[in-house]
Amino acid sequence: MLSDVLRRPLLADRIDWDEDATGSWLTEVHHGVDRRQERFGDLVSVAEVDRLLMTGLLRGPFVRMFRDERELPFTDFGGHETLAGEEVVGAVDPRRIATLVRTGATVSLTGAHRWHVPVGQLCLELSDTLGHPVQANIYLTPPRRKGLRLHYDTHDVVVLQVAGMKTWEVYEPVIEAPLPTQPWSARPEAADPGWVPPTPARLRRDLRRGDALFVPRGWLHRASTDGELSLHVTIGILARTWWHVIEDMVRAAGRSPAVRATVDFSVPSAEIVDAVVDVVSSLSDDFWREAARQGVIAQSIRNERYAPHFAGALTAALESGLLDDGSYLGRGTGTVRVVDRGGQPMLVGPAGCVVLDPVEMAAWQFVAGRDEWPVSSLAEAGLDPPARVSFVDRLLEAGIVVSRPRPPDGSR
């Protein structure tokens, strides 16, 4: 069951992909090119990575390092700093990082979706389009070096080459669409340094500035540099699967006393299996439908958001006590989804959720399609002055709307 969203190429407003796919676009390897003049240079640069690392602005675990196809321990590049007499936790030593890079180590700026605004904004837009959580790392590799050993990820990967060149090899999966509980590190092949894939590489390609590569979860891959350094952004799409929904559905089934009953493990395992089937069968279709609905809701509101997505939240907090009928609001960044929460509508915004009563839902529908509007306009939706301010304050806190400047003459 796939909507058109999962059949279309990712970031199609920016990237020209080599080929059209049939079925799900997310199940095949694709190469593309940034059609914009920036060629991904608007996301990050080598100079910015240099500044972030050499001024000590980033801390562990947001900085990781790799060499000779393995991760280096933090003690190899960690530093010791104090501030106001207190030790700075996770401090890195810029000089040790520079020395390691000089000897061939790769730097990974991890979790860039949490702290880097351009990269985080791209992740937010992609997450809103797909309805799945999205993360990002930034990798800087010196010339003539290998990255990690051949491996697969349990999330889909989009590689955006920002500077230099890197050679990628991609092989067909040894397990189709692995779950987070089925990582490469748990497989016997990962422990065998001499293991080679059973089939030739599906793709072997040099990625240069402006190139993009999509690697579905489970597909084996590795990368290396030749005579140039490489800077690229790796975007990870943390696909929420039926396994995730069913896992939450089973949790929701815990409201039944039959499910909460103690299991007698003193009897043969075959009897326990029969008892499990009996318990599941004893619960009505309506019970399981409601449990499934709760599982879907749980996954819908679990789409994690991070720092770039909260931009404006501090301003909203400062303005909270100043809201009145003359205040103006506008659309926030990111998509707002409406979820049925046990018969009550709930708005899922970038920074939180807001449960609405019927009058508030009508008020939301009244303003949802507008670019900006005054608080006073909610009177037309049936909210009195205190209810209008309370409603808007909750929307602000969830990042669903943002404050806009008041017109100087009081009208707009």
C-alpha cells in the first residue's frame, strides 16, 4: 500500500534523478544531480566545518572520527576544558582533530539535523513530505582514504556531494528492508574481514560536487576518496514500518485484562503458543481495530523534531503574555497534521501537539488556509476573547503558528 508520495523521487524540486522508477522509488539505487546553481553548496562548506571544529563549537557525541575503516575512540580527539570552574562535558581538542585529519582520519559531524539550520531545514521539509523522521550527518574525508567498511544501514540514505569527489560502490542487499533490530553489526558477515558480496556491484560511481545518490536501507555500500578531499551530507530516512505500528498496537492492547494476565511458563512451550492464539482470538475485531488506531496515532506523533524546527519558540515564549486581539499570527514552518485522538482532533506541529475541542477545531479550519491573520478574527469562529488568546498561545507553543509584526496603523 503506497501513496504517490512514496512512488515519487525524493527532493524532486531540486534534484534531477537519472531514471524513473516503477513501483516504489524507495527500493532502488538512484543517481542524481542538483539542478540549482549552488550544487549543495548552500547547505554547508569546508570552511564552515573548519570553523565549527577549530573553534570548539561542537561537542561529543556530535563529533566522531574514523580511520582505516573503523571508528576512533573519543579519547583520541577529546579535550579538557573548564568554564567557571566546571569541566566542559564532551569537549574536543581542535589540534588533535587536525592532526588526525592530517594522518587520514574522516570527521563525522553527527546529528546535523539537530543543530545545523540549513541541513535541519532540508530534513524538516523532507520529513514533512514523507511523514517519516529524517536525520543527517556531515562527513569530511581527506584525499586517498577509505570510509567505513562495507555495510548496510537500517534507514534509507540520500548522499549529497558538497565538495571534492568520493567513489561509491553499492551492492544488492543480503537482507531486504532490515529493521532497526537487524543491524549489519549483528550479522556474521560483518565479523569476517575477508567477506565479499555474492553479486557484483550494482553501482560504482564517482560523486562530484552537486551529485546525489540514493541507497535504500539494506543495500551494502562503501566509499573512498582518491586525489581529492570529500565533503558530503548524508540524509537518513528513518522509515516507520508496519513493524513499528504493530509494536505500538500491541502496547495499546494492554488495556485488556486478558493481555495483562500472567503467563504460566511452567507448562510446555507448545501449550503457551496455543494459549497466545486463544488470547488473541478472544479479543474482538473492534478491539484490535481500536488498538491499531492507537498504534497509528502513536507513530504519527512520534516524528521527532529538533532544534532548527523550534526556531521562533523562544520569541513565542517571550510574547506569550503580550497576546491580545491585535496580535497577528502566520503559518509556522513545517506541515501541520490532524490526527484523530479517541474522537478528538489533535494538531501535530513542529514543536508539539494540540488537542482541540469542536469549537477550536472550527477555529483552526477558519484560519488554516490563511498566510496571516489577527487574533480578533477568531471571533467569527465563535471564540470569545480569553478563549482566542488561550487557543493562539497553544498553537504558538507547538510551532503551528508564528508571531507576525502588527501593522503600524492597526489595520492590514
